[in-house]
Amino acid sequence: MGEQRWVEEEASEVLRTLESRPWFSWQRSMLQLRGSVLPSIWRRVLGMTLYAVVIVLADQRGYRVDLPVLGNLIPSIVLGLLLVFRTNTAYDRFWEGRKIWGSLLSTARLLVRNMNFVVRTTEEGDRAEKVAYMRMVPALIAAIKHHLRGEPLSPAVVARVVRRSPQGGPDGSELMPLDLMNGLADYFQRLYEGKRIDAHVFVELNRHLDGLTLDLGRTQRILRTPLPHAYAVHLKHLLLIYCLTLPFQFVGALGWSTVPAVGIISFALLGIEEIGQEIENPFGYDANDLPLDEFCRLLRLDVERLIEYGELPMGDGLPLPSPRADLPSLRS
């Protein structure tokens, strides 16, 4: 058993050493299928390749299919510019979504931190209520994630996070992000009316809620405003026509080499178009989408650590480490 464990540790160390080398990392990325568009486009590429085989067979049987003039049918530069615009537009949406989620997570952490240290509790029931509403913040971020994915979020799911019993929507239906925001806003209002927070803290807490509301609207703007359908369809039509004319352009000069040439070109063009389509909505489950589940998990862990940390006593600060005797004094 000990020898087997030693072999496993040595193998892991060798793998880590190889992964740190650029050439190994490049080869591993080249052979990796997860995150690649190949699983999505291989049927189309195979269809174009088989189509090229048919054209080459027709040429071998004496049919006149050598038509290099078709190369001027759709200029390559026009198709290239359309593909570049498609991918750039999709990446702008992807990066905008990442920035919005960064803002969501930062605002949520600030809100929970202020709730923990600014909202003072004197009774055990007050502390339990505050902890429940602190846990409602990561539940709110998870609700936004499910809302963007078109998934329902039941009160029972939130109850497992906040460890209380949310009432659901106004009609008892599935919870929406605004339902949880309204619950937090109502809690802050009760704190202010009960004089447990002053006006400045009340405004600051609601300012964080306003930031979450604005970010929710920004994510919905990305989700509800896709690339115009006419543009996407027209690009697909041009790609199809271009790929279908490729064998006629190459068969006279390349012969059977037309088949791999058409396959490679089809793979390149269809892959670029598929990348743009995949990252256009960065909130889904695709390998290249944003890791929203991981974002929510890390936020939930941060909130739980903050709850375990507890409140700071009034007037006290964080404990400072005592000076080490082996370090020289700054005053000497």
C-alpha cells in the first residue's frame, strides 16, 4: 500500500512538472475536446467532406465540375469581415457579462459585510434574524443565476440556504430575484424604524441593493437582446453557399486532395461561427460559459466564514499580532 501511494505521488509530481512546460500545455490544449466547438460542428464538417467526395467522383467520371470562377461568387474578404464582426460582437457580450457578475459578487460581499458589522444585535433572536437575512444575499445571487437560465427557484431551495421559510412570490409562486430584494429592503426598513441603524447606514444598505438591481437589469439586457436574427441567418446562408462552392473551385487543381482541403476550410469557418454563437449568451451551461455555479458557491462560503467570524465588539478593532523578538525595531 505504501509503495503504491509513493508511485501515485511520483506520477502526480511528474504530471505537474510536465504541465508547467509550455510545449506540454500547448499539446494538451490542442487535444482537449472540452471547451472545443468540434463536438458541435463535426456533423456539418463531415457532411461537407462527403459532399466533396461526391464532387471529386463526378470529376473522375468525366463530368465537368471544375468551375474555379465560383471563387468570385462570395469574396473571401467579405465573409471574413462578417465572421470577425460576429465573433467580436459575441465576445463583447461575454466580457460584459463577466464584468456585471464581478460587480454583482463585489456588491453582495459589501452588503453582507456591512450587515454583519454595522447591524448590532442585543438579543439572540435578533442575531438569528440577521444571520438569516445575511444568508439571503447569496440566495439572491443564486436566484439571479437561475433567472438568467430560465430555471424556477422554489421557496424550499431558498429555505435550505437561509434556514428559514420564505413565503415565495406575491401569489405563492416561484421566487424571483426581486422578491428576495424586497425582503431585504423590508428588513432594512424595520431596522431603521426600530432605531437599530441610523439614517446613514440605512441609505448605505439600500445603495447596495440598488447596485444589485441595476446589475440584474444589465444581465437581462444581454439575455434579452441577442444578435439580430436576420444577421445570424444571413451569415449562415453565406457560409453554406461558400462551403458548397469550394469543391468546384479545387477539384481541377487538387483532385482527391480536394476532400481534406474542403474539410479543413469548413472546420475553420464553421468553428469560428459556432464560437460566436456559443459565447453570445454567457449565462448557460456550455463549457465556455461563465462558471456561475462556482461564483455562487464561493460567495456562499465567504458569507458562512463571515457569519462564523461574528460581530466585532463595540469600540474594539481587529487584534494585531504581537511583535516578534527576532525582528529589529523600527525605532532603533
